[in-house]
Amino acid sequence: MEIFSTGPQSKDVEQPEYLRRLSDVARWSEEAGHNGILIHSADETVDPWLVSRVILESTTTLCPVVAVQPAYMHPYTVAKMVATLGFLHGRRVCLNMLAGGFRSGLVASDGESPDDERYARTVEYALIVKNLLAGGPVTFAGRYYTVTNLRMTPPLPEELFPGILISGSSEAGLEAARTIGATAVRYPKPPGDEEDQRGEVIDTGIRVGVIARETGNEAWRVAHGRFPEDRNGQNRHRLAMQQENPYWLRPFENYSTFCPYLVGSYDRVGQELGSYMELGYKCFILDVPPSREELEHTSLAFAQAGPHATR
């Protein structure tokens, strides 16, 4: 099982504070035992490759997960960046392949393309990157990319070969993950509505936020404080404080976060996490942590997940 946190976006933090905040979140994530940290990429944020340098310099083991949009960079350049960071820091970098993105940016840089075509192009792109990092030379003639005897130096040590993530929310995304050998990541439904992933030939993961405390009521108080509802929602607030189901979509539906949340006591949230593990999910990507203490609470919930996953 792998756990990844998510780094803050530059658009959400004032410029003088961003470097400090990014370094803090990276250190907290490493202290919590996380495997890596996801770096967002969008038109209005700073370059994720430069952000990854800050993470590498702020930690000793944490793996940056760099978002890669094929419309913005040639596959050779991506392979070169991975190999260069490995050479300079002796550290592994993972890749989060983006077949989609914000429409305005994609239209401006790459025109209109159906989702299935974007996934097909991303498959070609990722295969070239992988083959270059495996040593090459690479000759590839596809629909979207053609390279001949392309070789990448410096060579990348085998132990630093990047893991690859890609959205697995659609059949096109799942098929791309199978072809690339990537981890397919999706936004989860409640565990009772999810399909069993244990028959999949690839690893699968979910993006989910966690707010856990000693009691469910305390967790919901924190949740509604972090994602407050308008005045018309006060009755729903009181109802939520009493609910048994920890699966919470409102921040996601209101575009306050990039994922659903699990809210409740350590044991209740741990039970839900364990249910996802039982279904075969091996990768958990968490939301941006607001503090070191919040990651400590999340770790307590994950500590409860193990027993539930093996029952």
C-alpha cells in the first residue's frame, strides 16, 4: 500500500508564503511516513518540475509526483527531467499522466480532442518516456509521436525508475493504465458501491480526504469548520453531525476540494479505509494537509484500517 499527500497550489497561497508552506507540507508528509506528494499542474500554477526541486531539497525520502500534460512538453524532455533529478539528488520521481485538463488551456495549446484520443496520445507518450528511461535507443512510429534511435543520457538507475499514475475513472483511462502499466486512480464511491479491484492486472488507487478524530461529532465539527456551509444549510449541518455514514461529497461538489472526504472517528474512518483495501485499492492520494497535526490524526485512522482490511 502507498499513501501520497498533496502539495499546496501556488494560486492558493500568497507568494511570500508559498515556499515555506510547500516545504512544511513536504516535511510533514515525510514525517507521517507517506511515500510521495502529488504536485498539481494548471495554467494558473507554477511549474511542477521546479516545485519538485523544492520538495527534494526539503526532504530525504519523499517522492514528488509530477503532473505531466503531453500538450505542454515533448516526452524526451520529461525523461530528461526524471533522469536529471535522479542524477542530481539520487531520488525517485513519479509521474502523474494527465490526459485531460482545463478546457481553456487545452484548446489554446492543443485544440479540441475527444477524451479517447487524448488517452491514446498519452499512451504513446508514456511508452516513449518509459523506454527512454529504460535505456533506449527508442524507435517508435505512432499516430501522435514518431522517434528514431532516440537515446537519453545520463542513464537512470533502475531503482529510481518512476512510478506512473493516470486517471482510471473511465474505460479509456483504465485501458490506458493497463497498456502503460500505470496505477489507475479514481474518485471513490462509498465502499459499498465500489467494484472489487482484486482481479485487475494493474494497481488501482483513490483520491480521498480524511478528517478523523476521537469521536464522530468532533470530526464533523472540524469538517464543517474547514468547509463551512451557508446559512441555509444549518439544518443539514446538524443532521450531518449525527450521521453514521462518513462519506462526504459536499466540499467536492462545491469545488472546495479535488476529492470526496471520509469524516468520523478514527475507528469508523479506518473501517472505511480498510474496506477500500479489501476491495484491492493499493494507493491512497490524500488532500492538502492544513497542518502537521491533521496528518497525525489521519495516521491514526490508517492505523485502524489494517485490522478492518484483514477481517
